[in-house]
Amino acid sequence: MRRQGPLTTRHLIVAALTLVVINAQLTWWIIYALRENRTRLRLERGTMLAECSLYEANVGRRMAAARAALEEALANSVRVPAVAPPPFASIDGTGAAPCSEGWTFDDGVLKLHVSSVLGCIGATASADWTARLLDPPEGCQKVAATDSTIPGITLPRPLDSWQVRPQEERWHKALTVYQGRILMMVSEGSFFVVLLLIMLGLLWRTFRREVELERQHQGFLSAITHELKSPLASVRLALETLLRGRADGNASMHFLENALQDTERLQSLVQKVLEVTRYARGHAALRLRRTNLSALVEDTARTFLRRATSAGARLETEIEPGLWAEVDDEALPIALSNLLENAIKYGGTVPTVTVSLTAEGGSALIRVIDNGHGIPDDDVQLVFDRFFRGGNEMTRTTQGTGLGLHLVQQIVRAHRGTVRVASTGTDGTTFLITLPHVEIVEEQA
């Protein structure tokens, strides 16, 4: 049965469509908000103009009411009244004919001429009434009609040299608020668009990672199936041969030795899987104690020497003495053994492996150097991934599960250290483990 990862193509498509719908909804909201904002600006400015227009209409109404009051006073009099009706301060009969009827405004004085049975009568409006008449309401201002930077309403004659318009500060403040709302909406919209793109990118990255993990998982299953099948078949063949009595004493011993080697190979494989599971928990899985790191690396190399010799490899050590550090004396040899096994597995025709331990800047540096053909550049950043095995022919034909270097990385990280490919090329590869807080202790003779 095919393994179904936590993220499949169907999930990606559904998530992508969801993001597209959200983005479309967001775009519609931005467009709607911009239109509403523009309408709001029009309404605010329209309200300002309406207030000024109401003032202009009120000026015309008050001037008409004043004229009606004067005409009414003259209609009921047989001579020019001695007292002018409100809102006039004075009244006089000019007797001029014909009479230039209407309002005049000169030097701040507002005067009305009307024709009546008494002749041409002129009346001068009171200064107080004129001042109130020419005083625009709050939010509006009276300016020269030639100043047209802001829309205005022209006052009735003879005041038509003036316009009443919204105050400049108020007019431009509405525009500033409008622009601020646009900036806010565009900023919020851009933020959400960027956020959606980031989410889509992370989703795509996760999907690619899942696809790669699935590929590596399939490779691991193929590798571990082969790793299990070959020794099991060999053990079974040896046991069947012995049970059927087809081997003499020397041959029986040979078959038993082969079976034991295959059993050790199976045990090593199972142990490696268990170790990956154990040390994936990180620092909590370690038992750190102050340890002679120099002796630990030396003992690990000496223990591995038998396997190196049986594989026809040479193992050399360059270990600085007297280095102590807080390490797990069970986990660190496992990591070092995996690097040594890897170096022999991918070494040259006659594998030569060098293990060195030095101290530098308060840290311990463990180098494992082989004489192999190097790691392809595209694989250098992937060799520590779980289940990863390079695509070259040597890797495909070499036993392995893709767990060794991943286990090394987990153990070293649990020690709060680092492991990396320090160098690689046709003359070999160097793996470098860096462990912090090393102490140098002078050894007594």
C-alpha cells in the first residue's frame, strides 16, 4: 500500500483554491472600500458646499426681507419717514428720476434704493446688520470671487465680487483623511496579499518536502528490504546446508561464521533504526558526564579497527591528548563509528581513513577524512537528511539505508554541537564534528 503523507496533491490544490478565493474576496473588499471612501469624500465636501450655499441663500433672503420692510414703510406714509424701519439706520428721499433701484455696496456701506409714490428713496443698512449679514457661518469663509482654488458660491448682487466657500483648512483636511484611509486600506491589503503569498510559498515548500520525503522513504524501504533480505537468505542457506548434512567439519564452521556475520549485520541494522528513534529526542536522550574525550575517540577508533582491517582499509589516528568534555560516552562513539563506516564504504579502491581530534577556540574538532571520490555538490546539503542516499552509481550499489549520517547529526546536535562536510572533492571528503566547552588537562607522566 502506498504511504499517504500528511500533505498530498489534493490538499495542496484545496489550499491553493482557498487562498485564491480569499485573495479574490480581499481584492473585492479593497475595491469596495476605495469606492466607499471616494463617495465619503464627495459627501463631506458636498456637505461643506451645502452649508456655504445655505448661507448664500440666507443672505439673499435677508436682503429681500429688508427691502420688503422698507417698501411696506413707504406704502403707509405720505412723506419720507423720519425713522427708518429695521434693519436700516437712515432713510432719505433723493427725488431722483429715474430711480436706480436695488442694492449698492460701497466702502463697506450697504444701501438700498427703491421707487415709490414719494419718489426715489434711499435707505442705508445699519452697520451691525451689515456685519452680521456678511459674517459667514463656522466652516465657511468669504473670499474674492477671483480666488477659485476651492469651489465656492457667489453672493447676490451687489456682493457678487465675493464668494463664500469652505475653509481651506477644513477642505484640505477632508482630502488628507481620505488619502490616509486609502493608505491604510492599501497597506492592509498589501500586508494580507504578502501574507497569502508567503502562506502559499510555505505550503508549496512543505509539499515539495513531503514529496522528497516520500521519495526518500521509498528508497529507504527498498534499501532496508535489500538489507534484510540478503542476510536472511544467507543465514537460511547456511542453516539448510548444515541441517541436511551437506558440509563436513571445516565447511560447517565456515557456514556458521557466515551466518554469524549476517546475524551481526541484521543486528547492526536494527540497532541503527532504534538509535535514530532514541536520539531523535535530542538532548533529553543523552547522559552527559565529564569524559576524557581523547581516550574515548582513541578507543572508538581502536574498536573499529577490526572492521576496517576486514574491509581491506587503513585506519590512521591523530589525536591530541588530554581533552575533556561533557559527552555521552555511549552516543558519541555511535556517531563516530557511523562516520568511520561511511568513510570506508565510500573510500577509494584501498580505503584510507584518518581520524583526528584537536582543540581550537574552546571547542573540540573531530575530523574523519577519507580518500573517496567526493560528494556531488547538489548532495552536500542533503547528506544528513533522513533516508537520503545520493544518486550516483556508487551509492546505489553500496549497502545502506540512508540513516547513518542522519543519526550522526542527531547525536551531535544533542551534544549542542555541529557536524558538516568541511571539504569534498576527487581526493576525498572531510566530515567535521565540533563539540563545545572542551577542557585541556595536562596528563601527568
